[in-house]
Amino acid sequence: MGLLNQTQQNYYNGNNHGNYQFTSLNNVITQFIVAYVGEDKIISKVKRADVAFHAQRAMQELSFDTFKSCKSQEITVPATLQMTLPQDYVNYTKISWVDSSGIKHPIYPTNRTSNPSSNPLQDSNGDFILQATGALDENTSTIVLDAEYKDIIKGMSISGEYIPTGSIVSSVSTTSSITTIKISLANSTAITPTFSNTGATLNFSNADGSLILPQKSSFIVENLDWNHSALADYKISANAAADIADIEIGMKVFHEDFPVGTVVTNVSGTTIVVSNLATADMAANAGNVLFVSPDKADTDTWSNYKSIAPSENNNDNYVDDVYWPADGQRYGLDPQHAQVNGSFYIDCVSGKIYFSSNISGKTVILDYISDSLGTDEEMQVHKFAEEAMYKWIAYAILSTRANTQEYIVQRFKKERFAETRKAKLRLSNIKLEEITQILRGKSKQIKH
């Protein structure tokens, strides 16, 4: 019985084309056990689970620098100049933008910039604190601040002279560019300042002790109303759609009538739908709510990088006959900057690629490497590398097994190296006629 289990007609009518060049990882494991494991064989016995583990590790290692990388992703770079890394991304092989003719133009990485963590809020002395001036009244928990503070949110810790220890912000509201807060203990027990003071300095911090990072955007919307009497009514109503034009899905909602953790789930017309039901009704045109983006503000480094034309655009790229304007300037030119295709860097923390400003709106192709273990369909081994897989598995098992003679381990180590090199040469797909055609161009005479 042959290896082909379908007719030619069925093959061409189907979608699984070219698959004969691969064998499944499951077949490799089964065939390894048949050929290498048993009585009078180099490995007397081994668990299938052990073979499967070493087979997957072998496949990962070979995927990085031996197997051909066929994975790619195409996107149109948005105005944010960011691209999210694919789910099974391990490393990139090439990043290019595509012109109207479908030709790739390579984009080169830059090591002169990065995207550090967001810059925490600082005062004029550089201390990482958020301060405000407030009017204290020992008869009420309400404190009127001297200005609008969008970074003060419900749940923050508050400290200062005449503020009881353990106080937190229980509510925040802003009217006419003046922020008003209420304070309480963490268990919601109402408290008041211990003394009245019209100009007290107040310090605010996150309850978990982390630094306060500025959010990407925050908006205070006035004249809102809502109803908590109906269990299904998770809606906040505005007077006009323009009033909530900046509100987006995912924004955090801060108001004393909404539990901490409430977020926007939908925005339509004059209605905002939120994730939690309000604890009290709000009369029409009486509620002021703070909406905060879940994303942190862009760092100064990233903002500066994306806002200006790349420096490489100032280099003469030799596309015309105007050479002399750059007379004397090409000596010592750094080749990594002698191109106008743009640049990028990868932020491993956020899992995104950041592009220079001249890539905005262009179609970008990311060619990348995976470890071939993302899905069952990917767990295939090219037949050029099948023998290399067997040697990888055999060496891994023998080198981790006690009482294995060292000369056997070293023998399989050499065989693994040789088979890996052979697989790499085969998969490089070098064709003599193609090389010959390229080398014909080397005999051209170049006039100087």
C-alpha cells in the first residue's frame, strides 16, 4: 500500500496542497519508537511521553534556524504607528512595507530609541507625588480642591495635616473646573478632617503603593443622569451625543454611585452602557462623571519618535543624478541610516512593534518565526529534516539517561550535528541554475 491515500482528482479538488513534503510530529514520534526503541536496540525502553517531550523540543530548536519560515502577517499601519505581535510570534526575520506594485521595501530596526515605562506624575521638585490644595471643614467629609484634578480617582489614599490616618477618596466630582472629593475609611466609614483649614496641602497616592502613572486620556462629562431601579438598566444618559463623543468602550467610570471597576461597555447616540448598576438614582442633568482611558499616556520618548520625520529621510538615497549637493558629507556615512524606508523597534513589554512616522497608512508585512507548536496543524516536519529529528530525539534521551556510556552519547551528538547541517543545506533550496544566473551579472564591467 502506498503512502498516498487519495486520488489525484481529490487532491486537486481539495485545499490541502503540497502537504506531501511534510510528515506529522505524531508520525515522527511513532516511527522513532518503532526504529530506535526495543530489545537489542540502542534505547531498550522509553515512555512515549518522554519521546513526545524531546520531539517537541527538537521541533522548537529546529524551527528557529533550520526549518523554513513560512509565517507572515500583513496589516495597514494605523495612525497610532503600532502593530501587535502575532499570537505565536517568537522572532522576526524581516519587516517590510509594500508599494503599489507589490514590491517589498525592507524596514530596518533602530537601537537609538525605545519605549520605557510611563513617566510617573511628579511635582516641581521631581518627587513622585500628586499634590493638591483643599479647603478642609471639620464638620463635613467633603473637601473642595483648588482646581480640576483628573488624575485623582475614587479609591486613592489621601494624607496630609488634619486628615485621619487610613483615609481614602470615597467620591470625586468636578463642576466648573473645580474638583470636589469626599473622604472615608477603607471600610466606608464616614470621617471628617480633624481641623478646618482653607489651604491644606493634600497628598494622593495609589492604594497599592504603586506610582501614579498618567492615563492616555480622561474626560469629565457633566449633566448626566441614570436610574438604578431597573436591574437591566446599566445606562447613563447625556443631553447630546456631542457631549460623550470622546467616550470609548473600555474606559473606567469614576463616581460615588458606581462601584470601583465599572467600565464602559457600549456607546451609542446619547447613551453610555456600563458594566455595573448604579447604587442610587441621579436626577436629570445632575451627575458629573469622570471617564478614564485604561491605557497609560505615551512616554515622551515614543511621542517624540513618532511625531517627527525620521532622520534617515535627510540622507541622499542615490535615486537621482544630483550628487554634489552632498559633497564631502558621504564620507563615514552609516549604512544603517542611509535609507528612506523607515525604521521600527519592538517593545517586548507591551508586545507591539512601533514604527517611524513615514510608515503611517502603509501596508506592512511581518515575516516571523514561530516554534511550530502553536496549533496541531503546525506540528509538521519537512521530510528533508526528518532524520535530523530522529537524531535530536535519540541524543536528548541518551544524554539524560543514567548509566549511558559516554561514547554512545558523543556519537549521537555528532550525528545530530551532521543531520541538522544536512537538513539546513537541503532546506536552503539552493539551485545551481539560479546561482549561475546571478553570477553572470558579476562579469559586467563597471566604469568608474
